[in-house]
Amino acid sequence: MHNPGNATADRFPAEERFAQGAQYIAGRLARGTSGRTHAVVDPASGEEVLRYDLAGTADVDRAVAAARAAFPGWAAATPGERSDALHRFAAVLADRAEDFARAESLQCGKPLKLSREFDVPGTIDNTAFFAGAARLLQGQSAGEYSGDHTSYVRREPIGVVGSIAPWNYPLQMAAWKVLPAIAAGNTIVLKPAELTPLTSLLFAQAATDAGIPDGVINIVTGTGGEAGEHLVGHPDVAMTSFTGSTAVGRRVAEIATATVKRLHLELGGKAPFVVFDDADPEAAAHGAVAGALINTGQDCTAATRAYVQRPLYDAFVERTAALMETVRLGDPFAPGTDLGPLISHVHRDRVAGFVDRARAYARVVTGGAAPGGELAKGAYYRPTLIADAAQDSEVVQSEIFGPVLVVLPFDTDDEGIALANDTPYGLAASAWSRDVYRANRATREIRAGCVWVNDHIPIISEMPHGGYQSSGYGKDMSAYSFEEYTQIKHVMFDNTAVAAKDWHRTVFGDR
């Protein structure tokens, strides 16, 4: 490992924390054995924070073996024992909240205030939620459904779960993968994105320090093509959970199908933001800016397509652009910063490409450029509003994953809802109206896993998160997520001494 000793790295001593490696297997840090290295880079400065040894297939095998060895003991623990361990885990996370916030902001470039007020508290709350959920591993009550037999249903853990998490919310995505899985009695091998492994490693270490047994949570930090595909295809992995792009999700499904794994996919999004003509226009404009720019737009539920009923359209475009121009780009660790950089210069150039191509067929109202000066060192891009694009255009149909909002007009309610549904995605949406009946219709007819009314982006541990259509299937958070990581078993008791003999006679006759 190599830490260049720059000012960026000094904000979080990664070299000191991960001197033993960037893999976490059977309760301890280890070096990857692929023979290749990768760098964690601060996207705000372009400076290298940490260079580490990537995991290879042998490391995945070791992690899966550790998880498999830990499974019988962890699955046999009572729900109360697992719950107590998760409560201790939540307490350790709370004690180390500032460490997690700084590491998350450093590797992702997100403002420290966002990490402190959203990512870390959300993770702690999620841990506390699943500590409670662990006690609710319920089947169904017993009943006599067939003569002299009593039936009931057990919910049981599945086994070793292999999960792959993205780079946009590394800490929260690690929590969303790990917590329901282990609360239900499974063990897990998590592959974080190679760009952002720091908080996943801290998360696993905190679990060990809270008393969760070695091997229950394992981290392998490697590339998707090597470590990720090997994890998904591993014969000892019983379930795969993946969050990422729809294109990669298809590849994950293809590999998982070969070994008939349980599969959970949370994929891309292109969330519509539907503003009816009776909406509060100021609230809608503020909501659009917050919903579009959260995490620099690198959020699969971010508002990306604003459909505004024509009487409000021009004023909405003008007001939203004006608000975007007040957003302060800057150092993620500076108190006044509203918006940090994108994850990398490569991704920044990808986002810029969408906007540059849109100039040929739409109007770039504000933004549409990287800032100069000191910020030019980082992967920054100005908040961008595009108006008057066609519904079938690239910026409307494709996931940009950056601080870009496209605004289109509509005339009738039917048209607005139809346009909202006119992409392959279905992860999230919002409807803006002061008419409860109008809003209720939108929540019924917009095809998405979450529809907010007069708001966009908040999530809570008690409610499910997951999509329709090309946005995948399965739920994160909530009791629904907990159930995803269980399998059900029918148990049937013969209540008489002669039932088996009678059944034999029914099938085979007297013999």
C-alpha cells in the first residue's frame, strides 16, 4: 500500500487504518492476491488517498469459505442473540460517526454535512431497525389443513449471500446489503466498488468490535469483472444482491441463473418529477433543485425528468434555473459547500457528453460546464437545467447520473402521467399538486417503486426501496427486505399413529 502523504489524505488517515490490506476476511484485514493494485482517489482534488492490492478469485474463495464456516453458528443463534449483537453494532457505529462521515466524504467527494446529516445517521438508524427486525423472523401459525395433520411455515436463512454495492452511497449500500442478510441469520461476502471501499471496511471492523462473530461479514475489494463475477457465480453462494446499472444487472442475472441463485437487483432509474398546474410553484422549484442535485445527481432516485403543466412551465424553468445558480460548489470539507464533485473525471466527462450532445436539439438554460479556477482540479460540474428536449431524446430516456435536470411541458393530466411512465425505468417518482384526488391518481398510475407527493428523495428505514421494470426487483430496507433474505419451509405433522398407513393404502391399496 502507498499513501502519498498529501493534504487530502490527511483528512482521513487511510494508510494508518488499512495498513494490513483492503480485504476483510474472517474478522481481519488482509491484502488482495490478484497481483494488481487500485487507488482510492479524492474526486475533489484528483489526489491519491490510498493504493491497495485488489482481490482476486482466490480471495473471493477464502471469503466465501469463511462465510460458509460461520453460517451454522450464526444461523443457530436465537433472534434475540442476533438482535443484541446488532444493537451493539449500532452503538459502535454511533461512537465512530465522525470517522465514517470523513471517510465517506473523502472517497466520494460528497459534502461533509451530507455525510454527517444523512449517510451516517441513516446507516445507524438502519442498523437499529434491523436489530429490532431480527426478533420478528416469523412463519405462519399452525393449522389443520388436511385431516389429521398440522402444518406450519418456518422462515429460515438462505446461507451465504454474495452482494455487490455501488460507489455513490458506499456506506449506506453496504448497510442495506449486510443488515437484513445477517439479521435473518445469513452470512455475507460484500464486494464494494473498487473506487470507494473505505467505509465498507470500517463497517465490517465495527461489526467485529461489536461482537458479531468472525466470518459473518466479509469484504472483498476487487474489480467487477474478476472478483464480482466470481462471487456471483460461486457455487457456495446461495443468493446474490446487486445494486448498480441496469446493463451490469443483466450480466449479474445471467451469471446467477447458471447456479439457480436467489437474486435481488436494484438497478438504474430515471425518476419523473410531475408538476400539475395547481402545485405550489415555489415548493416545486425548490424540490426539483434538491431532488435533482442530491449527491451531485449520482442517485438512482434523483429527479431527472421534470414534467410541468404548461401554465407553470416557463416560470418553473426560470425559477429552477435561478435557484441552481445559487448552489455553491466547493471543497466537500468546507462548511459552506452545497455540491461536491462527481466521482471521477471519467464520469464527469461522461455527464458532460450528454449535455454537449443535447445542445443540438434542446436548450441548456444554465450550467452545462465544468468550473474553472481551483475547482478545475476536481471532477466538478455545474448544476445544469435543460429545457425543450423531445421525449424520445437521449437526455430524457438515458440515465445521466449527474447534476442535470431536464424539463418538459405537458397539457393534460393524462399526458403528464403517460410521459412519466414513458421510459424503461420505474424506481422512483414524485407528483406535485394541492388536490388530494389528483395526487392520489398519480400515485396509483405512475409505475414506480416509490412515489412521493409534494416532496422528492426522503427515505426511511421502515419503508421499502426498490423498483419496477428495468429498475430491478426486490426491496431494500423495511420488513420486506428482511423477508427477501429468508426462505420458507412447510412443516407437516402426522397427528395419528395410523395416518401414514392409511395414506399408503390410499395410494397403493392393501398389501
